Amino acid sequence: MSNFEFSLILYLFNCTLLLALIFRSIKKKSPRVFLKFFFLPILLCIPLSLVLQNVLDISDISDRQLIANVIVSLWCFKSFTSYKSLKVTLLEEFLDQVRKSISNKEYFRIVYSVTKLSFFQFLCFSSITCLNYLSGYSALSGLDIFGIAICSLGIAIELWCKKELKLYSNDQLSLIRTGPWSITRHPNLLGIVLFFIGIEILALGAVGSQWSLFGLFLLSYIVVKVLIPSTEKKLTLKYSDYGNYMETVPKLFPLKLK
């Protein structure tokens, strides 16, 4: 089985699960199920890829593959109770299109929209697909250790953000400027980006994984060109002092660049 055939099977599986989620949400007349379990297809693609790898005797399971699968699986489980505002921002236009299609009874258009969304989602996680096809030598290299460290840093930043948010859970009117928000305006997104960079570094040890770099570029584009502008637009309207905050704290990476 070629890399393309392997990826196509996983993509079709991912697409089918997303369709099931969206039609379940349509039946419930609420997008909550879809938003909550948006990354469930990625989670379920992991055991399917391992089954395909074993049944078709594609390659042996390597240490980097196991570690990456565990890390991504835990991240997907975490997403069921996290990233609500980010998922709403990311999927706002898609959900509006679905509502219009329902009103006009254009159900094939819904299927088309979901297949396109599934493609982008699958591409963003292409690094784990590469790792589950031909993951390379079993032993961990120095580059693998570096990738795991970057992943761990991203997760640590996200946990730091979650801890800081709890301190402001009863004060929704104040702009958070402490903790990680004193270093970067979007520390939660920084944590996510570092997490995916770490997974991509692990994927570099896999055979024929170069195409997965497109997934990392797509994710970075979504963060910089979609999530950050939309989030800052909302925060500017909500907080009168957000403009001053933007002038003093870097956008994403803790550098002097704004």
C-alpha cells in the first residue's frame, strides 16, 4: 500500500466521522456536539492507522510513533473540554454556511462543505499520518528528543494559561495581563503552535514525510491570518484598553516584533 492510498483511507474515514457529527448536530438543532467533538475523527484515525499498519504489514511500530500517538491522543481528549472559543471562531463561517444550506435544503452542499473542512483538518494533522505509515528507525534520535521537548513546552504553556484563566474566572470584565499574557497576547495559540511544531519534528524521522510540512504551514496560516485577527477584533470591542495592550505586548512569539 502506497502512502497516498494509506492517507486516502484515513481521510475518507475522517470525513465520514465529521459528516456523522454534523448531521448529529443538525438533528439536535445545535452545533454543540460538533464543536465539542470536532477533533474526535483525528483521535479515531490513530487506532485505525495502527490497525492498517499491522494488518497490511506496512512497517514496524517505532518509539517515536508510539510517543507521538500518545501525545496527539491526549491532546484530542483535552480538546473535548477545551478550546471552545477557538473552535467557535475557527468554525463560525462553516457553521453559517451549514445553516444557510439547511434553510435552502441544499444537503449536498453540506456534504461538500464537510469534505472540504475534513481535508483541511486532516492536512493539519498530516504529521501523525506520516508517522503511522513509515515511521523510520525505532530508536529515538536527538532530533526526536528535541521534538518531544518542543511538544512538552507547548503543553506546559497551555496548562499555564489554563491555571491563569482560573484566577480570572469570576472577573470577566478585566483584561488579563498577567502570567503568560504578560509575555505574549496569545499564549494559548503559542502553546498550540509549539505543540504542532514538536509533532512535525518527530515526523521528520518518518520516511517520505516531507509533504506533512504543508500541514504545519496551513496550521500556522490559520493561527496568524484567521484566529488571531478575529480574536483581537472581538477583544478590541470588549476592552477599551486593548489597543494599549497591543502596543506593549508581542502578538504571538515573545519577541520585540508586534
